[in-house]
Amino acid sequence: MNSDSPIHTLKFGDFALLFGTTESDVATYCADLIKKFDLRYQFFQKEDRDQIILRVIRKIYSSRIPKAGAERQSDWEQGWTENLNEFVASNYNVEKLIPKYFKKNVPARLNLDYIMTLSPNFVFSYTHVYRTWLFRKYLGGVQNIYEFGCGPAYHLSYLSDMYPEKRLFGLDWAASSQEIIRHLAERHGRKIEGHRFDFFHPASSFALERNSGVLTFGALEQVGKKHGPFIDFLLKNKPEICVNVECLHELYDSENLLSYLALRYHEKRNYLSGYLTALRRLEKRGRVEIIACHHHCFGNLFDDPLSYIIWRPR
């Protein structure tokens, strides 16, 4: 990294562009956080940028890259068990619920370029600002919030602070996830219930309460093309709003180098495929209403996992 490279910092206008909204909207929901965090960064010079691109290409063509799917359940069980053990050992410190995939002192993708962050916690801080805006803007009007694929429940813990009056439900296929939620309810008095849920085989006996919102945050990537059962489940249960923060391959531009590389990485990992297309088809048939959809140009070195589609069954 060239130390002479200019230092930039994310401002309200940058967040508005990245979130697909207005500066006043950003200021309304998360001005306090933006002022609180160190969000400085530098762009890479050509030689360093080329090395990152080579690293991404080698990753895409690696024969050892893991693929998403039902067979990876044990990996997620192991990962959330690690969070569970640290949570208990720390006397139930909720900061131990932050997933391990939030790396420190790492490069990131920003507006289809690569940056080096100056704060070790830049990626998590940015994501925290984003989820604050998203949760306040779209989930404030429902009484019950269901997060599907909730993992170590770090979103639910935050939602319970934001909306202490609401009922929260955490659903995941890993038993360790439900154990974390049990501790959150018993040790911290959070209004959260944990349930087992399998995207590939949703239990027909499980039903959503009325006046409910649905959240997924990087969880649907694991289902690949097999999102039909979950969409059918949502159409049957008719939540007031569905907030999906996911890698949406339909939003990538194959004529842009970094966007094209992200698309190839997405395909190599067998991530979520056709979900947005399926919802658009359902909208044409009058079965759903798409409220908002946006390609969020921020992420790790390999893809943009924070894009969103906001919709509701009709």
C-alpha cells in the first residue's frame, strides 16, 4: 500500500449512494453512528490493485473452494458452536456473537474498486451502520420479526435493543444457534425465541404470527437454486414485509471487471441463484409487490453480499 495515497472517509452522501437512498434518509436513521466510527480508507495503486485481482482470479479457479449447499450444515454448526462457547465463557458478552467472517485489517470492495481500510473494524462498523438504517427504515412497522438463518443471533440481539417491545424469532438449522438464543432470553431478558428451520424443507406446521416481518441477512446464499420451498413458505404465511440482504447475481454487470469477477466467484461458490428473477416473475403475476431492490456496492474482496430486495406477498 502506497502511504502517499490520499485518505478518504465515507460521508452521508457516500452512504446514500451505497444504500440506494437519500442523504436525509441516512441522516435520519444513522447519523450518530456515522459520526462515531472511523470510516477512513485509501485506494490501492495499480501494482497492488493488480495483485488483488490476481488473488481473486486464483481463488475463483481454485479446486478447493467450498460450495454452498445442504451438505455444509455441519460447517455452520461448528462455526456457531465456536461463538456459543465464547459467549458462555465471557459471561454472556454479546460482542462474542459477532461472526468470525468479520475479519480485521482487511481490504474491501467499494463502488467496484478495492480499498484498504484504516480502521481494523472498518468492515463491521460499516455493516453496523447499514443494518441500523435497514432495520429502522423497514422493520419498525411490524410487531413480530423473524430472522431466518439467524446464525449466532447477533442481528437479533441488536434488534432487541432497538425494538424492546417487539417479539423476535430466530430460525436456523444449527442447534447451537437455538442454544445462543436461549441464553440471550435467560441471561439478558431478551424477547427472542429460537426454532429450528431448514430452508430446503420448511416445516408446514411452523406458521408466522400476524403483523410480522421477515429478515434474511446473508443466509439465502446457502440454498443456491433451491429457494422455491422458502418462497412458497412466505407466500403461504403472508408476512407484512420481507427484507432480504443477499448476494443477488442478477444485479452484477458482466461488462465491468470487478462486477464480472464477483459474478464468477458467486457462481463458483454455488450461491443463491434465480431468487430475484423468481420474485420478479411473481410480481408480474400479481402475487408479490417488490418495494425496493438495490445493488449494494460494498463487500469483501470477492463479492457484494449486502445487496437487498424488499418485498411483500399480495
